[in-house]
Amino acid sequence: MRAATHLASSEPGGRTGTAPGPALADLMRDLAATPPDVWDPGVDALALWSDTLADVARERPGGGDAHGPAEPLAQLAQGPTRAAIGILAALLHGPALRPWTGWWAPERLTETAQRMVGTLAAYVPPTQWVADSRSREEAARLFLDLLGLRPGGESEAVATDRLTALSSPALAAALAELAQEQRRAAELAAQLADKRAREAAARTTYV
């Protein structure tokens, strides 16, 4: 697996802060070029996602179960949302996101897929992500946002405003709730890190 070409002190966190990503037009072009195999009901979407993680995710320290990180998608990989998993796998393999290969841990990519499918597919069918230009832009923008990226050449404020403008009221409400969850998770992580640091300092003091 090729190492990431971008440097970051920590993994990106969606709406809590984004890094410049690929040009929006490039990602939309990859969406439009989604291979027809993703619509084949005989394709094992969960196995496809496992293979995608092996190809594009950051290598796990010490190896470990290559298929474990994909398991949370088991339910979404069935039924009407199955094709959405294939679309996201194709995007991660596509030219637009290729420079970011190895940037995300496999668990992070699976969580992103869960959020993407659970949020967008509830309002916009996966077929529209590919066939309809407005939905294609919405899907591309949301996927970048959940990956912690924004379209190349756009500021965070512009990227957020354009994603919000594209969203239906129901989806906008879901995105607002998602952003709040991400903020709470970031705050909790910061609190836990501070607690560990204080405990470590206390142990050092009394040694």
C-alpha cells in the first residue's frame, strides 16, 4: 500500500476542521464513472469493502484482522444500501482520492461509510449519487466532509455553506445533528487525553 503523501498531526475530523482535498469536479467525475458492477446484486459489498480497506487504508500496527474493521457495515451491505458501499469503495480507489491513500485508519473509513450511507442514502437513493448532477455534487461534498477534507480551492466556510445549500431541510437537520455528534466526540477525546496526562503526571510525581 502506498504511503500517504499528506502530513497531518492527527486524523481529520469532518466539521471540526477540514484539510484541502481534491477538486470537486474530479471527485464528481469519479462518481459519474462508477463501475456498473456496483449494481450487481451478486456482488458481496462487505467483502468489497474489506478489500478496499486493505488497499487504501493506513496499515494497522502489528497487522491484525484485515476484515474486522469492515464488520460494522454488515447490515448496510445488504438490501437497498448495498450499492452505496460499492460506490464509496470505487471513490476511494478513484484518481481524485488516490493521493490520500494511507491517510485514514480502516476504522475511520468504515465509520465514514456508515455515516455517509446512514445520512445521505436515507434521503437520496444511491442511483442518484451517480446519475443526477445535483445529487452527485451533494454526495461528493458530503463524502469529503466526512473524510475531514474540503474541495480543493474552497475555504471551510465556503465548503460548509455550499453543502448546506444543496441539502434538503431534512438532510440539513441530519447533518447538523451529525456535526454536533462529531463535536461531542472531539470534546470527549480531548477530556480523556487531558485526564490521562494528569494521571501520568501524578504517577511521575509520586514515584
